[in-house]
Amino acid sequence: MLKVVIVEDEKKSREVLKTLLEEFCPEVQIDGIAGSVEEGIRVVKATRPDLVFLDIEMQSATGFDLLQALDTLDFDVIFTTAYEQYALKAIKFSAVDYLLKPIDVMELKNAIQKCLARNNKKDINQNLIELLNNIRSDKPKSISISTSEGIVFIDSEDIIRCEAHGAYTTLFLKDGNKILASKNLKEYESLLNETLFFRVHNSHLINIKEVKRYIKSDGGYIEMKDGSRVNISQHKKEEFIERMRAI
């Protein structure tokens, strides 16, 4: 049974989420509800929940302010928000879940199941620390990589290139290591800094600072600093050359 706290400043949103949890998520027990960040801090400290549903934008402060005010982050978090914005990119970077309002029942149930499957408090704590670091930064740097063995955090600038393998992506790193990630290439294209990474082919996303040279022969290809060769789509060549000239 998951002990849950809801922190949400809109009364209707609080009531809707409470009703959805009670009706569709028998695995949870609602131990507290708060209508502000200040009240949320008190409720979390008093109840020691397993999971907090945390609104991002509230009238007096943000959900991130609540996390920063706590000495211990030993609970899971699912953010709730009505807006697609920069903060969501930082959340995705940090392997923390979120739900867009109005909350979909199936998405809510899936999020609860993922929380039940996670039982490592150390990983949860690290995810939230990385999130707060990324929120403080203008451009998130540390990115979470989901693998079959767990989650790995790496500096995005250490990625030379990403290569698609169906629903998976192989990330090639500067230290020579490779990581098989359990997300598709489109996910990483949306997450990684668009000023640093460029999709040159359906199967290839590259760090443009790691490009060694562009070869026109054999239909055109890119040689990376690690010696690897990357194919480039015909319709991407002109934009790629312009990007390289701008460095």
C-alpha cells in the first residue's frame, strides 16, 4: 500500500485527483492533502509518505520550492501540471514522473504501478536531486538514461552520438562506453539541447561539437572525433553544413 499526499492549490483539482485515486487506485492510501507549498511541507513532514502528487505552479510558490525546503527526499513524486513548458524537460531529464491535467485515468494508473515497482529509496533521492540541479540551471546538463539494469545519470555533453535500434537507442560516450537505453531516438532528440545535438538521419542524432569532418564522397557522410562514421540524409545536408559553419 502506497501512502500518498496530494499538494495542489486548486480545490477542484484536489478533489478530482482524490476521487480518481479512491475509485481507480486501490493500492494507495491518501494520508494528507495540502492546498499550498507551506501546508504541503508540514503535511509531508508529519505523514512521511511514499508518494507525493505535487502541483508545479501554485499561487505562493512552486512544487520545486517544496522539495528544496525539505531536508530528506525519501519519497517518490508525480508532478501534476496543466502546462507544457521548460520545467517538463528538466523533469524528463531526471526520470521523474508527471501527469498533464486533466488527468487521464490510465496514465494515473500506470504512474502508480511504476511507483509500486520502484523500491530503491536511494534511486528516488538521486532522481530528485538531479531534478533540482537541472531546475536551477538555465540548460539541464545531467540526463537520466533508463536501461534494463536501472537508471544511469550522465552529462549530456559526454554523449558523442545516439543511434536508433527500433524502440531502443544506443548512446556512444566520450570515454568509449556504450549504453543501450530503453527509449527511442525521438525521445532523446526532444530532450537533448537542440543547440548541441542535431538529427542528421532517421537513425542518427549527433553532438555537433564532436564532428571531425564532413565527407562529400560516397553519397556524403560525417566522421566523428571517435572515428565513427554517420550517414546523413540528403535533405539534412544543407542544414547540417549551416550548423557547422555557425560553431
